[in-house]
Amino acid sequence: MNTQYLLDIIYLVASVTFVIGLKMLSHPATARKGNLIACFGMTLAILGTIIIHDEKVQPIIYTLILSAIGLGTIAGWMTAKKVQMTKMPELVSIFNGMGGACAALISLIEFQHMGHQVMPVTPEGGMDLSGLVEMLKNMAHQGGMSHTAKLAMIMAGLVIGSVSFAGSIIAWAKLNGTLNKPIRLPQYNITNNILMLGLFVYAFLIVNGNVEGNMHVYLLFAAALLYGVMFVLPIGGADMPVVISLLNSFTGLAAACGGFMYNNKAMLTGGILVGSAGTLLTLVMCKAMNRPLSNVIFGAFGAGSKGAAAGRELTGNIKEISITDAAVLMNYSKKVIIVPGYGLAVAQAQHVIHELETILEERGVEVKYAIHPVAGRMPGHMNVLLAESNVSYDKLVEMEEINPEFSNTDVVLVVGANDVVNPAAHNDPASPIFGMPILDVENAKNIIVNKRSMNAGYAGIENELFYNPKNSMLFGDAKSALTKLVSELKAMD
Amino acid sequence: MNSVINFIGNNIQMFYIVILMVFVGIEVIGKVPAVLHTPLMSGANAIHGVVIIGAIYVMLHTDPDNILSLVLGFLAVVLGTLNVVGGFVVTDRMLEMFKKKK
């Protein structure tokens, strides 16, 4: 039995599990199984790579590989199990960055190895025949890839991986709140584009042999890291999910470069699959926010629009509502729709809101949740958070389906959401969120907005909904306000 | 120009895979509901962790005397494992919550 073929078959199986896994991940009923299937394929491919190969390998290498995997498994497992659900987007970003860094490191090492293969010379300066034979053997093993082509793949993997790594770390810091303001150098768009062009030219010169030496590769590495930082820095925190999704597909491409380099079909299929699915997902997310991708990356979200928002003074009265009044209003309603936002998650109020829902349902009130596509910090994030507190997902209704229902709803309770219910998206062309699909809560008979203060939302703009005569504000931290609301409701029976 | 054609010709199978996979990727997540965007992104994130195979491969072909390569390779395997294990576990944790209530 040819062991190389066995490995190839394992990689084939792995590739198929990736496709099936991703397919199943896109349906709620099969998603979990799909993840496990892809995980199984990955495990198989990793084990196969370690166990099956022709060359003799020193025990020290095995020890190193196994301990590295052990270390990574423990650290990855612990972080993934321990982290709070609200911190999910940050975590995905970090793990993505690790993949990018892995691809960049592989390229660095491969480049080093290449250095030894390029000029197989004897100490006397003559051509070393055995070295040459060795080199040709390696080439044959790597699927007839020429020196230049391999170098090109190494450079591509290095650049894409580094950009993805540096960008993900910045994205993580932004979501985390460490870097909470978009930092814009003057002319950042032009600077960034010049830097990107420079990266291409530099990489081309290295591949083409115009410049030689390790120094240049390290410089390219540093420049790619710098570009990754500069690329994400000017983008606002609200757009991070889109950026992470984009960087996710970058890492996929970096992995695919590795696939080319080693003629490894599993890496190639896995990488390209994620690259293309990730790009599509990025576009879908942009569509949910009604903004083209170019606007997210190069756009001046917040910068140009801040002036516009400030220019439009909102006037009118803001009504406040007491806990008791809110409880009475909801208790005697037929239909209540809850609009959860990130503020709910920050206050860790997802369990209390489920309690509120249960009590109201017991009293015969119909309760639904209206989920805006970008509620939370990532599309679908809110669903995950509510599911965590046992809210049945039949009750989570997507925007297009729930919007017509608002007109026959008695009370809409908005908890910690702001921009996704801002009518400016419909009627203020100067607003930065103009054109974004929103939840039409203003059609409901009563609106109660729970907020900590009158501060603007994530997009940094005022909300005219608060001045609507049908609207009343319930100020306070989401968790304590909802807890009081629940006990008030209980007392009423 | 010549070298580009040679490159494509020598790796024509790989190019077929790339192009077909682009379509598969688009097709496979074409109709995903917004509910699953986050888990899907996370799942895809885990799948590109396949880059770890490259890290293991490079380790297997590293000369035990080449300390720099060994250190970088070790780091690459650790990071790759983090990507794979963390990615799959996080995705599973998210999806675990999508149970249907009676």
C-alpha cells in the first residue's frame, strides 16, 4: 500500500467534510452537527499529516509538534469554554488572527529553507551534485512548482497572513474597548493605498529576484503587519464584524497559498472555501447595514456625518415612565414586542428579559422579539445571546417578518438598542444611517425605551424616536430596570 | 508571461480546484439566515485553521539543528492549534444554545 495515497485519501475526506460541514452550518437544524463533521475531518487530516510520511523524522521533532498541539489545545479549549457569550466576536477575531500568524510563520520558515536549496554549492564553491538532486526531489514532491512560483506563494502567504493577524488584533482591541475611537491619520486612505501598492511592488521585486536577502523578507513582513494595523485603525467599532469577516476570508486565502506551496489539496480546498464563503458573508453583512463594502473600508462613517448630526438639532419633549406605569401598560396589553440591543447584553439582562417574557405569556400577552440583522455586535449575535438564556428561537423574529406586525402591537419595549430603531434612517437624508433598514417601532401604539442615559448610540447620532409623543423613556441599567419591572408585574397578580 | 503560463500549466489541477471551490463556497452559504451569521463565521474561522497542516509539514521537514526554524515552527503549530480548537469549540458553544423549546 502506498502511504502517500493513503494520506491523499485522508485529505480528500477532510475536504469533503469541510464542504458538508459548512453546508450544514447554514441551516439551524443541522448546524451543530455540521460543525462536528468539519471538526472530525480536521482531526483526521492533522493526525494523518503527523503519522503518515515517508521521511525519517527525529524524535525531538515529534516531541515538539505534539507538545505544541497539546499547548494549543489546552489554551484554545479553556479560552473558548470560559469566555462570556457577549465576548464572542472578540474571540473569533483573536482565533482568526492566530490562523493568520500561523500562515505568516510558515512562509517565513519556508523562505529560510529555500535559502538553503537555491544554491546547492560545495564549500569549494563548485556545484554540489547531491544538493541539486535533493532540490529536484523536493521540487518533484511539491508538484512541479518552480522556484519563482514557490517564492511567489511564500510571499503571498506571508503578506496576507500578516495583514490578517495584525488587523485581527486591532479589531479585537476595538471590540474590547481598548481602542474605542477610530484613529484617522490625515489622508489615511491615500497613505493606506500607497502602502498596499508598496507591498505588492516589494513582494514582486523579491519574487522576481531584483532584491535578495533575508533582510528584505523581514522588511516585507514588518510592512505587512503595519498595513494590517493601518487598515483596521480608521474603521469604527460598529463595523468590526464586517472587518472580522473580511479578515477571516483573508486567512482562508493565506491557508490556500500554503496549499499551493505544498501541493496540499486539503489546505487548498479548506482555504479557498473559507475565502469565498467569507467574502460572500462579508457582503451579506454589509447589505444588512445597507452600506457597500467600500464604504465600510474607505468610508468616513462617523467622521463626515458627525457634523450633519450635530447640525440637526432635535427638539421636543422627552417623556419618562415609571416602573409601575410600564408594568401596568404591559400587563394589560395583547401584544408586546421586545427589541433587544447590545445594551441588553452588556447589562447581562438576557435572563431577566426571558423571565419578563414568561410572566407576560402566563398572563395571556403575546410576546415576540424583533431581531435586527445587526443587533448586538455581530449579525446573529443577539440570537446567540437570547438562546443562551433559553428563549425559544421561534420567538425571535427577523426584521422583514416583524415590521408589518408593529402596527397591531400595543407595546414595544426597546432595551439597549438605539440606531436600529432610529427613524432618521427613513426620513433624514443627511443622517449617516439614512437608508439602513430599521425596525419600524414607531408604528406601535406605545413605545418604551430602556436606556441608561440620553447618550447617543454606537453610530454617534441622536434618535428622534425619543421625542415621539408615543414614546416614553425608562431610564436605568437594563438589568436592574427589568428586574424591578418583573417584581412589579409579579406583585400585580 | 511565459512563467505565468508555465505556472498555471504545471498546476492546472490546483487551478480547477480553486475555481470550483469558489463556486462551492458561494453556493453552500447562499441562503443562510441572519440568525446563523455569527456561528457560520466562527465555523469558517475554524476551517481555515487547516493551515496547521502546513505548520506540521514544515516542522516535519525541518533540520533539528536549525533552531530558528524550530522555534518559529513550534509557534506556528501552537497558533494553528489555537485557531482550530478554539474555533470549533466556540462554534459548538454557540450552536448548543439553538435548541428548540417545547
